[in-house]
Amino acid sequence: MKTDTLPRAVIFDLDGVVVDTAHLHFLAWQRLAQRIGIHIDAAFNEQLKGVSRQGSLARILAAGGKTQRFTQAECESLATEKNADYVGLLAGLTPADILPGIGDLLRALRQHGILTGLASASQNAPQVLAALGLQPAFDYVADSGQITHSKPHPEIFLTVCDALNVAPQQAVGVEDAQAGIDALRAGGIFAIGIGATLEGADYRLDSTGALSLAVIGQQWARHQADI
């Protein structure tokens, strides 16, 4: 495959793209919400995908009608409590938890000299990558602690592009959350969506198992021809 038919960089979301830890986030948030008298279910959890820790807490408090009940310091304490619970749940992750196709794709990108970035709302991304054995696979990792605006704002993706010295128009982003797709489009980055319900993606797949360097190359070539 000719390298001039490929993007210069591919930027991945973490949860739901590289590994599925969404159920762990949900369990930790659900435990916290229950403790403060708020019920959330799996359907509500869809609103938290791709959203920062404080942003997720704000949505939970709003859903329970308790936005004004907690001070900023108390909110920070609640978010820290949730994160500690989540980190404990991460202890069981292994390379076997890498989602289908992602390991092969990362190796292929490296072989073709294509830069790789990670843009995750999770500040635990380095720990997750270490548990998966994927730290060497990424050239740059950005999390919500490095930015001011969360997805759907494009800041985190643009931060990765800047760190990789790649223009947004030379990159592809892979996301499973609507907020992430919206962020990629807002940043001028070609958006590949993983999931049946996503809207606005430049190209969409039902699962990561269908994602490969060949697929990225085909879609990138079509995209370039349309420019």
C-alpha cells in the first residue's frame, strides 16, 4: 500500500475503540449515584460516553435534581471517589481485553510509518494502556487533564494533531461516541465512527473488527478524491 494514499496520523478514542471499559465507568458512576440518592441506568450512561469526569458528574446531578446541593469542593471529592472505584475495577484488564482488530491495526500503522495518537476523556488512559501493553503503540496521548474544553469541542483532537505536528486535514479519527464524532467534524478531521447509531461520521462501521489499514486507506483515498 502506497503511503501517499494514507493519512499521516490516526487518532483513537480509548473507551469503546481500543478497549471496552464503558461498563466499568457505568458501574462506578452507578455506585456513586446510588450513594447520593440518584438512580441512573444503562440508557442514561449513553449520555456520559466521551464526557469528562466533572462533566459526567454534572449530568448525573442534574438528572437527580441535585445540581445546587454540592459545593465545587464536594463535587471534586465525589469525582475523586468515583475515579478511585473505577481504578480498582481496571486492575483486571489484560491485553486480552483489547477490542478486535485494534492490535493488528496499530501494528500495521507503525509498519507504514503512520503516527498514532490517543484522545481520551479519561485521565486514567496511561494506566489503561499499561495494563493492555499498548503504551509503545502510541506516539502521543492526550486526556481531559490537558484541555479546557471537553468533546464535542475539538480541542483534545487538535491538541494531538499539534503534538504530532500534523494538520487536522491530514489525520483520521476513530470514535464510538456521538460527542467524539462531533468533535472530529468540528476540528476538520476525517471521522470514522464505530457504532450503529452514530450520526455525521464520514465513514461508519458496526465494530472495530471491521477496521483495518486497508479500510482506512480506501476511505481516505475516496475522501481525498472528493476534496
